[in-house]
Amino acid sequence: MAERIVVDPITRIEGHLRIEAEIKDGKITDAYSSATMVRGIEEIVKGRDPRDVWAFVQRSCGVCTTVHALASVRAVEDALGIVIPPNAELVRNIMAGSLYMHDHVVHFYHLHALDWVDVVNCLKADPAETSQIAQSISNWPKSSVGYFSDVQKRIKKFVESGQLGIFANGYWGHPQMKLPPAVNLLAVAHYLEALEWQKEIVKVHTIFGGKNPHPNYLVGGMACAINTDDPGGLNAERLAYVGHLIEEGKRFVEQVYVPDLLAIAGFYKDWGAIGRGFGNYMSYGDLPTNGYNDPSSFKFPSGVILDRNLSEIHPVDHRNSTEIVEYVNNSWYDYTAGNDTGLHPWDGETNINYTGPEPPYEHLNVDEKYSFIKTPRWKGKPMEVGPLARVLVGYASGREEFKEAVDGALAKLDVPVEALFSTLGRTAARGLETQIAAGWTLEFYNQLLDNIRNGDTRMAASEKLHPETWPAEARGVGYMEAPRGSLAHWVVIKDRKVANYQQVVPSTWNASPRDPQGQRSAYEACLIDTPVADPELPLEIIRTIHSFDPCIACAVHLYDEHGRHISQVQNTALCSV
């Protein structure tokens, strides 16, 4: 008989996520993913000026920061036929690229690496051995024996005090921790360095967008006027500083993040066969080089891969009412046409109906509704979105930068391409795409400087911005590739106001409950057959879930227009990890 274990809350993520897993003979035989928080954005933007919506929906999350604003302004621009200037597109791409560098580095070191790195074990390391390893994999200057010895002394003070601070509540000593002490010390040192570096790269957003998180955007372009001589504008000094920040970020990714990633992965090759899931991957594509309406110009190509078949890529149509739909059969919502009905987001509804257990409770009733996340499907099929999907679509498309990065990593680790379809592959793909995106970001920056030197300082469109020019009804979709995966906002505008608004975010695709056909989504599917050494310390579950970098706040959007709580859910778990 299978044993049901509960991990609630899943920590080191954004939002509140509960995983229940059934374990038999040391392996997971079934799993259930439940978003246990309720918050919301979509309902409060109804009836508002569509040009203002980005500022509301951007607050879906403070971790994903800029992505919802970008998807929103693109949706409104798409609905109204607004074409933004090239400089605005470049600035948006630079901000997206800098977010990739920041978000992925923070995820690897501060959210996910502690699933693989034993912090306490680094006290057994020989700093000289760590220094030798560091210098063999990278030219990063901070690699002396004295440097690693100082880091080790800092950690020792933490441990001896009995208060591990930021390193508390880890799985130290777990049998699945396989790194030697010297590599553990290397990773811990770079964990601390990444804490310092990450606060620098976000300055790109503050320069172009005024602040971070939640930088300013503008329907029709960007709200940062170029004036190279004016101390109050986007002047030469600030543009030069942006270039410095991008170059420093690119260096950190290439000389710290990626070398560490590959070094750690070398000790966990068995995870190249764990966390495989159903094998369907989707990328909307992003980073346009010839305008948002020309997907062929995107740096990240779009497409769907089915059943791990890298020889065929299927196109994605966000406007086709039968292609992308959301279900609520296992979600705490109701549809007026029936809960087994699938609705395209333009016709989407957000009607909460909480029928779950009163807390505290032992287990979810998974035969009924069990999550606050809806269940999206592409042509009836579940999809995995995120770094692995983007890298696979880029690799299968024959894009040279993807093939070079992927083939190089596979050769270095001496693993076959099939190892990509796994928890290890998902984690590695995030690092590889960060290195690629860092190069693109510098490319976009240089293009922006060239445009300015050639006299083009336009940053915003002027046509079609006034409501008097709008049609009586318009529909638009704004999509992009957020760090966690494919993100899209659908807007319906009637009589110059928002009539309907729906967000389908990466964690909606990955973390959702089963659909009416009983098909699992990515989290649930990827946990099947995962070995669990100790059900009381389910590190293996955490590894696979963290490989997706969950963002549950983005995936749940319900609040009333007056800011009042519609429902409050408190969760007391049997097993809190």
C-alpha cells in the first residue's frame, strides 16, 4: 500500500505550494500539486483604462517583477495596433535580458543550489583543494587559498553559534548529498558572492524603469527619454553605466554561474534520468529584433515539441480559440458553462468556489477540486514551459548558439542528449540560456547606442494612443518568455475600457492540477518514479519542484475590486519542510 506524504509549504519559492506524493517501494507512484494561496489581479482591472493595466498586473508578483508589465503593454498594443519605436523594443529586451541574468543566478544559488550543496560539509574542505578546483574551471579572480579559507571561517562561526541564519533548515548530511567538501566550499563561497552581485544588475531596471521591482512601462514604448546631455534624462553617463552592469553580469554568469553549474552537475549524473515527465515542451518565443509582430525575428524561437521528438516543431497560435484553453474541473473556480468546459482566455472567467477542507487537514481530496490554479492545455495536451522548453526548442530549431551551448555541456558532462529531459537537464538549461541571453543583452545595448549615435532618440509612439481613435471593441494578446517560462496576457477592450482580462503564466502551465481527461501537469508528472530515500526528509521531491523555480503568486489571481479578501486559507501541514 502506498504511503501519502505531504510537503507543505514548499520553501525557497514565491507563493504557497503544497505537494502530496504517494510512495511505494521507495518510489513516487502518484503526486498532486496544490496552490494553497488566493490573491488576485484580473478582476480589479475590469472597467479600467487599458493603458493603466500594466501597473496593476505587474503586482501579480514581486519576484517576476517586470514580466507582467511587458506582457500587458504588448497585449494592449496588439489590440490597438500600436507599433513601438526600435529603441523602446531594445530597452525592453535589455531589461528582459538583465532579468534573466538576475533571476536565474538568484534561483541557482539561493533557491536551488542548497538542494545539492551541503553547507555544513564545507567545514571539512581543504581551502587549497577548493582553490585548485576553482582555478581549473574558471578565470574568476576570487580563487585564492586565503579567500576560500576566510569563507570557511565565516561559515564555521555560523555553525558554532548554533544559529545557521540563512543556511538554517537545510538537508545537511542527507544521503543524497554527493558533493565532496571542496566543491561544497566553492559553491558556498559563490552563494555569498551572488548575494552581493545580484543587487547590482537590478540597477539596469532602475535606470530604464525608475525602480526595481516593478519598473515603469508605457503603452506605446518606454518612459525613459533619451537626452545624452541632460543630467535628468537618459544621458551618456547612465547609458555607459548600463553597459558596465551588463558586462559585469555577463562575466559573473560565464565565470561563476555556468562553471559551478557544470561542476556540481558532474556529481549528479543519475539525475539525468529523474524528473522526466510527459515530454511536451512549449516556448512562445521572445526578444524581437524586428518588432513584436514578426516572431521569425525572435531570439528565443517559438514552438511546441511533443513526446521528446526534437525532429519536429509545431507552431503556437495564441489567437486560436481551440488551441489554448483553461479548465477548472480540479480548481477552486466555476465556469458558467460547466466545469469540464475549456475556455480560451479571451472568454475566460474567474469565479471562485472554494470547496476544499477546513484547515488544519491531513490530506487534500484529490477526487474533487484541490488547487487555486487553473489548468491550461495546448490542443488538449499538457505542456512544460520554462528554460528547458526554450533551450529544447532553440536546439531543435538548429539555432547555432543553442547547439553550441547544449552540445558543449553534454560533452563536458559526458551524457547523452536524453539527459536533457530530466531534473538535471532542467537545471542545466537554465544556466545555459542565461549565458546565451547575457550575450544577447550586450548585443541589444550596442544596437541602442548605435541608434542614438545615428540620431534616433525616439522612445515612444504617438499614434493610436488616444481613446478617440480606438475601435468600439478590440482584442489583444501579449506574450513573452519570462524566466520561468511562457507568459501571456489576453485583453478584451470595449468602449475604451477593459471588459475582460486573463493571465496564463508559467506556473499555471507547470503547477496546475489534472484536466478533465485525468492528464497530469508538469509538476505532478515529473515526480512519478522519483526515488525517495527517506519519506521524512523528501529532498528528492524538493529537487525536482525547485528545478521549475515555482512562482505561485503569478498563477493565482483573485481579489475583489475593493481590495477585500474573498477567501482566506490557512494551512497546517503534517510534514512541513
